[in-house]
Amino acid sequence: MIMSVNIYAGDHADTLEDMFTKGKVSGQIRTGYFYGDPKISGIPNSYATAIGGQLKFETAKLYGFDAGAAFYTSHAITPFSGDTAKGRFSDELTTDDKYYDVLAEAYLDYTYQDFKIRIGRQRIDTPYADSDDIRMTPNTFEGVMATYAYGNFSFIGAYLAKWQGPDAGEYTFEDLMEESDGTAIAAATFGNDTLEAGLWYYHIDRYADIFYTDISSTYTFNGQTSLKGAIQLAKQNEINNSGIDGLLFGAMAELDYAGITLGIAYDQLSIDSDKAYFGGFGGGVGFVNMFEMTAGVFTVHQDAKAWKFTLGYDFSEAGMQGLSLEYDYGDFKGDVAHEAEEHNLILAYAPSDSWDLEVVYDRIRDVHKDIGEDEVAHLHYDASIERVLVRANYNF
């Protein structure tokens, strides 16, 4: 995985005033709809509609320095959302209060030739800390990240202290882990037209050391057919008896021909009976990760194997530009129990850079009826569910 931290390469300023007058405003307006139908007796289905998005300002560069800030928001549209009193309101797009407003990005950059450093609140994408834009706005992190590019290589160093977003469960900046001083990251990546590789190290204070590597290669034949293959390996070592410890190995292959995509992925995890695998701050690294199920969800106190199968079609090949349809099936089996199956059906339409539409149908079958967890009552329950997520975006 190639690390992403987008540093604005816009106009250069000659004065402090120019730094702001030559700045760039961008953003996104997003409308979302979420419907969830838990397969649990006595729990009603719930739904919500929301409007929100992002508004961002980035200054021009002055002597290598620039700055940026982004405001994220989401507000439920009450007439088109379920009744809270009847348990029909879903907080998946907002919060229990039906809204959130957060200064999600606020940073200072310095760039000198191939060296870049960003300090503050920022959106990043690394294997175990990523934006994972799965609801109304993405995860962002508070800390510092530096990169140095040398040819096809990039070297990364970072320290992250806090985060917010859908995976954090909060839209105010909170510690990455309780009673932890943060997470330090060091990495080296390589990328060219056919090969990508990365070597990553995460030190999660008081919890774990994580070593991760992956390598992928893509070959194109006759300009119409491409084949991609990749492998991944992660080793997690606990600190202070935190219970985070395990080994992950994965492999995947994907074939694209005339708009048709066929994919298969496999992950195997070795976890002791009193340990658990840590899925990361965000979507996680597993090749079999689905819309909801990931390696970190079901690999608690057991070894596990998971498969993912993908079938997709890009209708641009048939003249319908920007339209695609994908079906994913994931099967998650632990040595103790066959945990879950998940089906994802994803329809996407992006006729231009300005706007796009996404519809996701998701169905989880909790085979062993125990992957749901009530953190207050410490009870496990059947987490089978059907869900629909619709998002329409206008980018400016």
C-alpha cells in the first residue's frame, strides 16, 4: 500500500497576503440514506437521511509553507428519518443527537524539494490508520507525518495521537487508544508502473508492535486485459499483556477483461485462544475485508480463515460511461466457529468529476449468532443484518 497524504501543490505566494488570496477552496456536498434491518426478534428496522459534507481551504505556498483547514458536518433530515421514540432512528449517518460538526482538518505543511511534513489534523491512508470513507465523512487524525521521496521510493515517519470519524465512533478528537500516548509509524514504500511494495512498523504505546508488509504487481496484456496479484504479511506482538497478538497472511488475484472483473482473496490468521487480532484505526489491511466484516471483527481468541470472491462489470465498455456494478461474497471461518457470511452489492455511477452516486446493499449472516457484542451487559448476540446505504456527492 502506497501511503497517501495529499499536500496541496497550488500557487506560490510572494507575501503573507498572497498566501491567503491565492488560496484554494474546495469541498463536497453529500446526501446519504441508511436503512438497517437487524435479524433479531424485538429490534425494529431503522433508517435515516442526512445532508452534510466537507468545506476546505488551502493557502498558497510561501517559502515552502502552506496551511489548510476543513470543516466536516452531517445533519439528519428529520422528516425522512425514523422516529427516535420508537427506536426507528439510525445514527449511522450522524450521532444520537442527529448531527455533528467538526473541524476535522487543521494543519501546517512545509515542503522542501522531495521532503514534506504536515503537522496537525489531517486525512491520511496507511495500512493500519486510514480515512475509510464509509458513511458521511471520513476518519482524520491528529499528529505529524513526514515523507521523503527518492526516485521510486518513499520513506515515512509519523506520530498520531488522536482521531475522529465513523470508525472512531466519535466526531470529536479522542485518543487512539485508552491510556496510550499515541502511535509511532515508520515505513518505506516502492512503486512503479507494475510493482508496489511497502514495509511498515507501528508502535502503539502500551498495546502492541505491528510489522506489516505487502507487495503487488499488475501486468497488462494486449491493452485490454490486466492481471493483478498481491500478498501480505502482518505480525502483531503484544505489550503489557494487552491481548493484541497474532499473525496474518493473505493473497489475492484479480483479472480484468473487457470491463469484467473477477477476483479472489484469502486471509489466514493465527491467534492464540486468549489473544485477539487488531484490525487498525480504520478499514484495516485484510484482502478479504468487506463492507462490514474484517479480520479484526471475527478473529478473537481463535485461528481463522477467510475467503472473498468478486465479480464486477464496468458498463463504460457498453457505452454507459461511469456506471459499474460489483458483487462481493465473503466467508469468515474460525477454528472454533464458522462466524459469518457477508454479501455486498455495489452500484456506482460517476459520469463526471463533479458528481457521483453510490448504492450499497449489504447482508451479513451471523452463522454462530455471537459476533454482536453489548459492551455494557457483556453479552454476545446474533448480529445478522440487512442494510442499504445510498450516497450522492457533488464535488467542487
